[in-house]
Amino acid sequence: MSLLKRRGTMIKSRLGFISTIAALFAAQHLFAVPARAAAPTGCSTSTQWVQEGSNYYYGRGNVQCTGGRYTIKLLCRNQQTGVGYVVYGGAAVNAPATASTTCNTGNTAEGVFAVEDPRPVGVLTGCTPWAEWINSGGNYYYGLGRVQCDTGRYKVYIQCRNVQTGQGYIVTGGAAVNAPNTTTTSCNTGNRAESVFAVADPRPSGMSGCATWREWVHQSGSSYFGRGSAQCASGRYLVRLSCRNLQTGATYTTNSTAVYAPTTATTTCYFGNVVDAVQAIAQ
């Protein structure tokens, strides 16, 4: 082969290689996943009256943010039945526009939230917990807990209390659900739900999903909040109490021994002293 032919072949080969690279680069940009929009920031919320004839109720919610793209979510409640539920708004808006939506007729908005658009993937976000009445022989008590999240997979946890004994405990919901489904569980009969929260499923490796509470200590016919407990969904932890002597005003802290989830960590202040705060501390 002559030198001229060899040079021509090399030029064609290089041109072909460059064309291939250019095509791959173009395809990469053509099918690239768009960058995720910024999460909403600087959000303010409000509720408004809805008029029905001569009746007014706070059934409308608004949210406005200073940055990001978002839609709106309301936590609504039927005041006659005590049932709560979530309503999402329609089209997303860009800041600083206002997003609005309304509860079902006659129902009130108890919570208003901004929801990132598009919603993130693979993480637990936007969890809304609430408690509901349970009717037991004509008696009503907030013993039912529900939680609903915008993204992720999760279970519901309730921190319950026996109002007769003052004892607190945790109830874990059954099967996990995917967002935006609502998951529900309840306290033991007659007991009250003091806090409701979502825990990611599967549980993360570190300390997560912690609930803390105080309990009564019974002394000579009187009761005072002298004991504190913590229980987490995952991790190793202890409970730390901030205690106070009611006679002197002196304050101090005391720690329990460390435990692994889902064991409850418990400790008590000195005799007659009260618990001001309860913390779960990772170990």
C-alpha cells in the first residue's frame, strides 16, 4: 500500500472514531436525567375559612415559599367522626407562587405542608402523623395513630400511655407501606397515643425512630414524674434524664445503661425529684 493510501485510511479511521465519540456525547445529553430541582425553602403556611351558606370552617390551606418548586398537602379532620386524612394539591408551582387546596366539605385543616416537586426517590420524606378517637362503650379517647409520608417505605410507631398507671410504652404497626399510603395502629384498650411517628423500612443501621417519655413514681400515696424512658427502632442507646430537686431547685443528669433496639432504656431521678427532660443518646 502506498504512503498516500495509508494516510487516507488513518484519516478515515480517526474521523470515524471522532464521529462515534460525538454521537455518544449527544446521546448522553439527549437521555440524561434532568437535574433535581431545589427543595422548597422559606415556606410559610396559612389556613382560610371556607363559606357554606352561613357556616364557616377553616377548610382551606395555602403555602408559599421563597425558593424551590412545590405543591401543597393538608392534614384534614372530620370533626364529627374524628377521622383524619391527607389531601394533596394539584399542579406544582414555582416560588414565590402560592399553592392552595381544600379539605372535604365541612372538614377542617389541622396541618399545611409544602411538598417538594418532583418528589425525591429512595428516602423517607414529608411524614405527617396524627391521632384519632377510639369509641369504647360510648367513651372516646385518642388511642389510634396514623402516619402518611410523601416518599419512602415506612411503618407507624405510637408512644402510648396508660392514663391510670402513668406507664408509657411503644406500639409498632404491622406491615410496612409505600408512600403515599397511610398506615395505622392503636394503643392498648383505653390507653392514649401521646406521639405518632414514621420509621423507615428497612430500618437504618444507626440510632433512629426514637421516642422518649416520662412516667410516674408512686410515693406514699402521691405520684410524680420521676422516671424517664426511651425506645428506638434501631441502634444502641441509653436514656438521659435532666432531673430537678423541687426543694432546692438543683438540677442534674442521670443515665441508664445502654441497650439495643427495640429494648426500652429506663432510669429514675433521685427519690422525690422530677424529670424535666428525657433524651435518647446514641452509644
